[in-house]
Amino acid sequence: MTEFYSSIQRFRNPIEMPGGWLFDHAKTLRRINLYTVGKFESGEYDSLGFRKFFYNITKPAIDIARKFIDLDTKDVVLIPEHQDEEFKLWLMQKDLRQWMKTEGFADLLNELKSDFPKYGSIVVKKSKDGLKRVPLENLRFDPSAKSLSDSDFVYEVHLMSAGEIKKMPWNKDAVKILLDSGKKKYEIFECYFKADDGWERKFYADVFRIQDKNGVITHSIEAHINDSNEYLPPQELHSDKIEEFPYREKHWERLPGRWLGFALGEYLTDNQIAVNEDVNLERKALHIKALNIWWTQDEMIGNNLLTDMQSGEVVKTSSAIHAVQKDNTDLTAFASSFNKWLNL
């Protein structure tokens, strides 16, 4: 595989952490995103067809933490280094306030404070259009790197329309070949590679294409990348060099051996799984308790009294019909287990 595809594979492979356990960056982000919106990784129904209910304890905890870091533009204050610079600083503070208002800096702070306790890491990108939040799901890098700038590759995925691509100062011939496919949206990889005098930047499209022995080209998906696939080289749309790395990052709590921070979205994983398990086991117990079941030794009685008999019908039987006694003595145990996890 080319350097591009081997880097993607490095990103998606689990890494070994100090202590001998494996950490999967992509899988962890996916789980955090699902749990935040109350979705199971395995789907909404269990193997018996019962609907699974998600008792979300992750989202409320993140919301509470977000309020404790409720930063606003008024919290951004310039501090003078010398006593005779108060007037100059006052003018600079006015300019800063106007710049933050024009650039929508308050909206950026709101986005970041939502991500911070959720993922444990936030990333912003510096460009000619100002500072922009970078969704962590769009980044590809070495998951074991201490920082993005320490990784020997950093890729950012963009979903762009044909109109957006035409506005970019990219190779016109390459863009024409790409747009001839007639898609509504195109997946573009903005790739940064370390160079001796800064960073080399390339924009790639038409990735994860596989050509079989008959020349038929199919598109695979990134999650299925493996050594057995012979991928066609991605189409290069543009290439240049930049001196300053555009990404800035901040982490909630650091764990040695990985880039991703550690925060509530991951910290509450076991609690969320245990609470959901208790809730759904209790609901199944209540479902069984609500069933009307009888037993008799008379083989002439139908299989289902609720459907085989009419209201007012007289039952003639050689053996008594008994209701199956059911109790919910285990519901107290469910409540105890539920509260134990919830109190954590």
C-alpha cells in the first residue's frame, strides 16, 4: 500500500497502552458519540426481538461539566506587562472585542466547551478565515502521538460539493476528472506530512478504490481497510508546503501512551453499560410478570385461553386449571444494582 493507505491503517489499528491493554481510538470516538445520543453499538433490539431501552447517564454528566466551564468572550482579558501600557491595552481590548464579535468567537467557545468534557480533547484550526472547530471524527493521525504536531501524518476529512471544489485553487485538470463522476458530495482528504522545512500539504480524492483482475473498479470504505486489498492511488488535487502547522489542541486529562484525552464520555462507559443492563433486565422481568399463564393436566383444553375461548364460555374440564404464580422478588435487587452504578 501507498504511504497514504498505510497511515490510515495505522490510525485505525488499536495501540498497546502502558500496562498491556489495547486502545482503539476510532472505536472509542464512535462509542462516545452513540452513548451521548442514547444509542446502542449493537442496535435497538436484542436477540429475542425485545426493544432495548437506553437509560442515558452519559449526556447529563457531560452537560453538567459543560456548565462548569461556561467560558464567554468577556472572560478573554488582556493583561499588560508594564504599568505604562494601560491606554494601549484598553484600545487593544476594544479591537479584540470587535474581532471576537465579527468572527463569531462566542459560537466557537460554545462548540468547544461541549466537546471538551465529552471527548477529553478539542482541536481548532487556524486559517485565513479565522479559527474553526475541527470535529475529532474528521482527523486521522498516529493515535499514540503525544500531540498532533508530533505525529508524522495528520489528515482531515472534508465532505465537499462540486461547487465548493470548483472554488478551490486546485489543479483544474484533476478537478475536472473528479467532477466528471457527477457525484453530489465528494470526500476530500487534506493531508499533512512532516518535511524538513515545515509541512507538506496534499489534497486527495477518490480514495479506497479497488480494481479487480478484470479491471472493474469498486469503492471500499475506510473501516474495512486491510493488507489484502490492492488500493488504487488516490487522486491528487493540489500540493504545496506550509511553514506553520495549523492545528491547536487542548486536553481534559492525559493518559500516557495515547493522544486522546480522558473525560466523561469514556469514563462513564462501564456505568452506562451496567445501568442499561439493569434497566432492560428489569423490564423483561416485568414483561414476564404481566403474562397470563395457566397450567392443567387436561389435554382437551386449548393452548391459549385468551384466544381459544369467548367471554362467558363455560369450561368443562376433568382437571383443574391453575394460574402460574409469578413474583418479582428480584426487583429489589435490580433497584439496588441500578442505584449502585448510578451513585458512581
